[in-house]
Amino acid sequence: MQVTVVGSGYVGTTLAACLADAGHDVTAIDIDPDVVAAINDGHAAIHEPGLDDLLAEHAGDRLHATTEYESVPDADVTFLAIGTPSNEDGSIDLGALTAAAEMTGEALVESREGDGSSTADPDDRHLVVVKSTITPPGVGEVREALFEGAGDAADNVELATNPEFLREGTAVDDFQHPDKLVFGTESEWATERLEALYEPLVAATDGDVPVIRTDPETAVMIKYANNAFLASKISLANDLGNICKRFGIDAYEVMDAVGLDDRIGAKFLRSGVGWGGSCFPKDVDAIRAAAREAGYEPALLDAAVAVNDGQPERMLELLDAHADVAGERVAVLGLAFKPGTDDVRNSRAIPVIEGLQARGAEVVGYDPVATENTRERFPDIEYADSAAAALDGASAALVVTDWDEFAALDDAFDAMGAPVVIDGRRVIERREGLTYEGLTW
């Protein structure tokens, strides 16, 4: 099939590369010429395992990138994968997405006003699919912008939604081995078009992929409910972990037993310094804001956010109990919000570093891939080129991201002054000569 993907961020680039790998001919559109050039050169402007391999294989063949919308009229499907950043009140800003939708509609009008050579659909119908994360009320706004751009052609354009469930660090694998596919459509034709698009993916998994067929608004609500549930599950595990810590009980031993209950499951029960990234904070805030706009106070989601926001400070309070770090070198191990990515958006390292600076500490940070992104936020702290170098001469260390390499630092702790380690991810093993505190164990 011919596919156009508008937007080449985390979601759009992964979508374009994986659809090309599935055998489709894909055109990626982005307003940033540097991003376009990177894709055409066969590499991503972001760090995502496996993504560069797909781009290197398909760029210049089944995958091309451009800043123009010329490919839209001849596409079987056009995806909108534009960012929807948060406003101050937590609601999402649809400005860039609605602008892209309007330009998509305009591109369809221009093709009809041209030489009439567009052959994407025999009946001139066009399917535009929102991949961006938007609230149910936002669907109508995007549809309105698309139809406004399409003008008289709007009767032959349908807007659908197809939310993504990708985790940064495993996005390629998540796309190729999905837990579910969600199609939000208004017609059988649109559903069949999406089924045809994803057929190679479903076939590669022996057809063992649940497909949810629903309306556009319900489809996007499924995405929000999914992330809100997972974020709340983590916060509940953290809340219980904080209680366990007060009782001198290992929360991980407790949750290992709790996870055996098949009504609960073992995933997302690892307590620690909390969740971050681009999805959980943004999506939970957005659905809370949308709920309030609709006249409902989401008390449980408010509590989930409050618990999450408090975890970094609890980590710093544990440090305070063992050391006065004013004027002392303190290492922060892990700057990305999770291992496997260079994304520092809403990373728990941010409030930890801010708290250390407020205490007068000399902060040194280390992360395998996220240093440069963190440097944009904290240009004045020191950055080490290895975990061992960060620990050298430090009086304390805080483990914020659970990179595997941090589990093999035994010898490096010997280079610390009076080693105090506050572990927010249960990565470091207790050992003699080390003052060790686990956040919830």
C-alpha cells in the first residue's frame, strides 16, 4: 500500500520505518529539514533500539522523507503523528495537529484541482488516521480542521483514529509484536482499509493479535485509560512500598507475592522513584484536565500523580538522613526517564538534580545515552563519561535509572569518599562498607 506519515518524532518515525519493513511504500513528512535529511540518510534523529537498522534498510527504497505534502493524494492511508504538547493546565495543545490536518485536506483539494491524475482510490475516498494521542473531544477538532482544509472534497474524506501503544526503548518490537490493535472508524470501508494495512503485521504473528473495532472517540479513550491505569498501578506500588519502608519490610518481597494473583499480575509492581517520560505524565494530566472540563474530579488519578511527584523528594530525604551534601560531590546515575532511550522528558533525575542543587551539592551526572539532552536542561553541572568516573571522589550517589551497567559497579564504589548510595530502582546490591538505602526496601 501507499502510506503517508505526517510527523517524524518518536511515533511517526517508528510507524514509518515499521510499515516500510512490513512491505508498504511510505513517505514521511516533517517540517524539519534536518529530520528529513536524517531519515533519507538512513538514520533516526532519536535514540531507539532497532530503528536505525530499519531506516538503513528501507530508506531510499520503500521509505522516503520530505517536507512537502505531495504524496498525500496518492496515498491509501495518511497518518497524522504530530505531537500534542501539554498546556499549563495539563490539557493538550492541538495547534500543530490541527494545522497538519488542515494542510492534509488542502493537499487533497489541490490534487482534485490539478490534472485529476490521483489514483489512490478508485472512488476518490481518502482515509486520514490520527496516530497522535488526543482526548475524545479533540477528535472533533481535528476532523473539523481536516474538513475545512478539504473544502468541497470533505464528503470523500474520513477521519479515523489508531492509537499507539509503544514504549520508548522497545518501540520497534512493540509495533511488530503488539498486544492489541485499536481501530476507531466510522465506516466499514475505513475498517477494511486499516485491516489491509496491518494484515502483514497480523500474519507475521500468526494472527494472534486482538483487534478492537470501535468508533474514533472510544479508540482514543482506550489509549488514555491504558496509560492512566498503568501509571496508577505504579503509584499504588510506590505508595505501598513507602509504607513497607516505614515498617522495615522489603516491598519487593511483598509485591512478588502480590503479583502471583492473576487478577493483578506481576508487571508494573516494581516500586521506586516513579514514572516519567512523554506518555504517562502527559496523558494522565490530559485526561484529568478533560475530566474537569466535563465536570468530573478524578480523585484517584490526582492521587496517583501526587504519589509520583513525591518519590524524588523521598529519595532526597533518605540522603539527608545519612549525609550533609552541601559542597560535596554527589553522583546522579541515570538521566533518561528509563533505560533504552535518550529521552529525558519528565525524567525523575530532573527533580533529584534540582533538589541536590538546592542543598548546595556539586552534582555530577552520568547516563549512557542521555547526557546531551540533559545538558540542555542543566548546562552547569558536571557530566562524566562513565559511571565509575562519576563515582570517583563522590560522597554520595543516587541511582535514578535502572541501566544494566549500574549493577556491576562494586569496584567503583571504592573510589568514593564515604560511600552513601540511595537506590531508586533496586539496581545496586548491599555490600560491606557501603551505606545503602533502597527507596522502598
